[in-house]
Amino acid sequence: MAIAKAERLMNLALCLLGTRRPLSKRELRESIEAYLEAGSDDSFNRMFERDKDDLRELGLVIATVENLDGEVGYLARRDSNRLPPITLDAEEAAALGLAAKVWQQARLAGAASGALQKLRAAGLPEDVDPYEAHGALEPRIPVHEAAFEPLMLACRDRRPVVFDYRKASAARPEPRHVEPWALECWRGHWYLAGFDRDRGAERVFRLSRITGRVRSRGTGFTAPVPDVVTVRETVASWAGEIADRTALIRLRSGAGYPLRAKATEVRELGGGWDELEIPYGHGLDAWLVEFGPDVVVLEPAELRADVVDRLRAVAKG
């Protein structure tokens, strides 16, 4: 779920839970910033109805009643939305305690400590260490990139940013003006999804390729934030893991074992070369460049041209 929608749903839930009388659509719109920015009445009504349905699917009981002005009002009565007492056995509490240790950012250390205190109060035995309950299991979500924290805050606050970004095929970084949507970790690397203003389209950026400082640029987004940001699917597609085509390459014998593992067919050509058929998606050209003179692309012509362009860019750098 995009950060903007999650924040909007939270604000709506807090309004409905915090009121002592039914609130009309008009009052809710005036109370929640995202609704004020919705634009037309039709856009707001559609957004509100979707949000109300989403909260109900999440388990919030929302009552619909007539208020004093004859309008339809909404509220979530606390007695209808009170959770039963939480009881945890040692293994359940240990699992939650272990999850609290995943994040190691200083900004979240206080929250994690408070969560563990609540776990103790909820039934975690005093003699059980949640960090040692599962022996050697010790998960981590490492964040080494300096860009992570400013981008996390920019996603939360919906602030456009500027940073220098070096593509895999480029010798030098280029400035990017981005409206950040979401951060996600995929296979040990952090990625940012957002709207690239210069290119006028959605883009995904790998944080390790961001150079220099992330700077804020103004306020407000120019493009709508999607309800679902598919970071992992986009990265997998760009990495060639979603294959919709087949490439024919020539590979030096005894080289390129990762390519051989993906090949659907391998034929010996003699003279120290093999011919491989490889299913691929977007991004195979960047991968093939890494094998240098051990790989020659035969088909398709556009893939061959992309590889040659990347090699030329590297040679110029």
C-alpha cells in the first residue's frame, strides 16, 4: 500500500474513532488534508467511499446514522471496535520480539524498545529473551545508503526531492527530480519508486546508485500517487526475471555459467564457442555487458544494439 493512502486511511480511522457524534462527509473532508486536496466533489466522493470500504475490510466497524442536520453521518464506536485482551505464549511473544529486532535504525530504536515493554506486559515471560529464543536466527534489514533516511522522510511527507543518480550503463551521474512514493528492500538492495519529473513517468531507483546528498525541492506532488506501488515486480522485470522474449547469444566455452544456468538450449559451435537460447525481459543488456568479450549477441537486433551502446558508454568513461 502506498504511504499516502495508508496515512489517509489512518487519519480517517482516527477521526471516526475520536468523534462522539456522527461526522458528515463535509466535516470529514474539512478535517483530513488529503481530502481537501482531492479536487472535485466527485473525486472526493470516490476516494472517501473506497477508503470507507477498505477500513471495513480491515475490520473497523463503521456506523452510518442520520445526524442533526439531516445529513448522513459516520462514526466508529469504540465499544464496537475494542479488541479482546491479547494473550501470548512464550513462542508467540518471542517471534514478535524477534521481529522488533529486524530494524536497526536509530530512529526506530525507541519504538522497538517500547514495543518490547508492551510484549512483556502482554504475556512474555520475564525469563525468556526474545532475541535468543530462536538461537542463531537473527534477521536484518541492513541500510548502508545515506539516502535512505531523507528519502523515507520525503515519502512520508510527500516532498519532491533532487539527487544525482548513476545508471549502470553510465559513466557519470545525472540529476533526477523525483516525487518519491515508496521504499522497498528486494534481495538485499533498497529501491525507491516514484514519479520522475524530467521523464514524465514512473521510475524505480536503486539507492546504492544515488550519489551525493538528497535535497528537498518545494512542496506538493504533480502526479497522483498510485494506491499500490509495485516496486519488486518492476525491479524483477527490469532485472530480466520476467521473461517475455528469447535471445540468441554466442558464449565462450568455459565462461558465463550464470547465463548457462538460464539457457533453455545450449549448442556447441566448436572453436571455443557455444550458442545459447536465453529467455529474458528488460535489463538483459546490462547483464551481458558484465561478461565483456566472452559474449556476442546474435539476436534480436535491438538487444545487440543496446549491448553495443552500453559497451561504448563504458569505453568513453
